[in-house]
Amino acid sequence: MDTDEVNPKSGSEKMAEHKADRKQIRERKLSALSRRELLKLTPVLALGAFAVPRFQKSLLKKGLGISDWVSARMFRTGHLAPTFGDSDVTRFEKFPINDYDVDDPGVILENWSLAVSGLVKKPGEYTLDQVQVLPLVRQNTRHVCVEGWDVIGRFGGARLSDFLSVIGADSTARFVSVKCADDYYESLDMATALHPQTLLCYEMYDRPLTREHGAPLRLNVPTKIGYKQAKYLTDLKVTNVLEKVGYWEDQGYSSFYGL
Amino acid sequence: MGSAVVEIVRVRGDETESIGRAAYEHPLIVRLCHWVNAIALFVMVGSGLQIFRAFPSFGAKIPQHDLLHWPKAFAIGGWLGGALQWHLTFMWIYMATGLIYLGYQLFSGNYRQVMFTHRDIPGAWPVVKHYFFRGPKPELGEAYNSLQKQAYTTVIILGVLSVLTGLAIWKPVQFSWLAWLMGGFHWARLWHFIVMWVMLGFVFGHLVMVILHGWNNFASMLTGWKKDPEY
């Protein structure tokens, strides 16, 4: 650092002798220097913008957006979520039932069909049989809730990617969005929708879905957080534009939340 | 390796009077990283505890046994979604300051001032005796004594662990090997929590020592200049 060389003859002889090799700085110069160094820390105050109500919301939205952007780039289409042995699976009674409204929205299973629309060659109503003729995939995967708990469940169903080929979906579209019987709604990015472990799930623990777990059809997406695993599906749309992202996302949760 | 010490002099006409000594201990980049990281850590802990409030347990969801009820007043974000926004925003600031700091320390060689090595082991016991058993104060030939180096080195390692455990919770699929190393997602979450408390232990000790060691020490992290260093 800059120091003042002071005439070595000035000052007491003893001091000069003792510390002849030591550099000196004038008291005033040091105070000025210290003040300047302190001022250089002012950029830290920029963080105060997060405390200003007017900026806070948009700054946090931007921060979450960066996290989602990075998450989408971290996602690897060929990378599988860990799968587990049957002995690791959480007992069915201990698999939590989470919903935003009611356990059972009263779907009339006999009349149920999935309304398919958007960027597809064959839109229309699809029955459960039309989903169940596709190859059945069963997987023991971890279900992670945004709250922090996790369970390992056994899920079975058709690959969403298989269903997307059946309906002639445009796989260059950006999103697959779904609506549910309880007014819940969700969306997946196309890369995740095409992932081999993403299922249109119609069974859990080798039995048909119970009403609380989303009968007759739900999403099982082991590469996504729990709130993306929508239940009681009624509509499926392939689209480039999302009017709404998802029930929780529109309250402020992460839009991508890939695990 | 201590910083160069200079003599502070007061000049009156031809007379030069020595009134103390000073050393430039903390370059600007270290001070910036220190304060930005301190704020980021504060936000990460506050929002992290709000996230923890959503499931204050490390056991099963059914039946749920809560570990502790953390008061909302001592948390940031107001609700789970808000807390996640804070957490997933400030983690970038937290990591950026950590990386800039580590990069600077490595490339400048400044890490020698802080890093605890085997050479610091013999000096540790006299400092412990001084701090806790009223032993004589050991002479200090550099910026930090061996216990300080041990504490600062440990907290850097904890900082790295906080990021790695957090990554394992945030991305247990993409970083499945990391989660596996920690015993799976479930354990990674517990490690993340433990690392936070150990870091808070450091922060507590750090603040106590700053208060005990007075203004000069505190001011040096603001201006870079430490007045009247012991060496």
C-alpha cells in the first residue's frame, strides 16, 4: 500500500535506529486511505434493494427464474432417477395423500375419458383402455415433496412419451399441460414429458389407483418435485404457450422444479 | 506470513512522532466477499428455517414426529413458497462470493494467511490454554493464531459442504451420486441442517471474539487496515 517515506533524520534517534527498515505512513494519510477503502464497500449496499418492497418481488422472481433456467439446462434426457428394490418401498398406508382441495373429487370412473387437445394430430377423447394398451412400466421411485419429506413408492403406467406418439403430438412443442377433476392444473416441459420414467400412471403398488391417489389417471414424474405429480387427470394439451403454469407455480413456486 | 507492518507517524514541523503501527490485512475483494457472504448466509439460514417449518422433522411423513417448532418470527419468506424464492435466489449470491473468495485466495497465495496446516498444530494448545484456562498469551508472529486459522479453515469447508448438501437436496436426480454419497436424499437433508447449525456455532464464536477483541479487529474487515497488530 502507498506509504510516506519520511526523512529518516527526523524523529527520535532511538526510533530511527530501531525501525530503520520499517515503512512509515502519516496518520492523516492512513485515515484518508481507510475512509476510501471503506467507501469501496458501498456496492454491498446494493443488496438492500431486496429489502425495498417495490423491488423485492421482481428481484426474487428473477432469482427463481435463474434457478429454473439453470435447472432446465441441468436436466439430462437420458439420466434416470434412482430406482429402488421392493424392500425399500414405503408401505402403501404410509404414502401420504396430498391434495389442494378434496381427497376425492368424485370422478365417475365409468364415464371417464381424457380430453386431448393442442398441437396433436389426433385430438379428442381417450379412454383408459387406450392408455392401458400401451406397454406397462412399473418403477419404484422416490417421491419428493417440496415440504421436505420423501417416500419411495411403486408406480405403474404407460410412458407419457408412448401416449404422445399415439396422439401424434408435436414433440418440438414446448409444454404438455394437464387439468384435473379438482381444478388443479400442471405443466411439464417437453424434455421431461418425453423422459422414459415419466408415466401416465394408473396403478400404485400393483393395484389400480385409489381415488385418493388420483384415480383413474395421474402423472408420475420421478424427475420432478411432488406438486408436479398431478392426480385425477381430465385434460391433456400439447402447447407452446402456457396461460397458466400450475396451481402452485402460479402462487410463487418454481415453474421447473426438476430434481 | 504476516502482512507488512508500517509505522503510523504524526508530523509536526520537523518532528516526526510514532503513534502506532498498522498493517493492511484484508484486500478489497476479501472484504467484499466477507460482507456480501455474511448477508447471504443470514438470508440462507432465515429462509432455510422457514423451509424447514414446512416439515420440521427428519423422520417419516406418516406418522410425523416434529423435531422442533421454529418460530416464524425468526424466519424469512413468510411461507414455504416465499422462503424458497429467497433461498433459490440468495444461493447464487452465496456461491458466487464463496467461489470468488476461494479463487482469489488460491491465485494470490493469500490463503497462507488463513489456512490451517500441520505447522499450526503445535501452536494450538498454548492458545487453548490462553483462551480457556487463563494461560499466558502466546506471541503472535502473523495475522491469525492457530485456533483462528483452524476456525476459518473449518468454516470454509463447512461452506463447501453447505453447497454440496444443498445441491443433493435440490437435485437428488441430476446429482444422484452426490445424494448417494450422503446416504440418499433423506440423509442429505439432515446433513444440510447439521452443517447449518455448525456454521451458526462458528458465527456465534466469531461474533464473541470480534466483540472481545475490540474495534481494531472489526475495523480491519471494513477498511482493510488493522491498527496496532500484535506482530
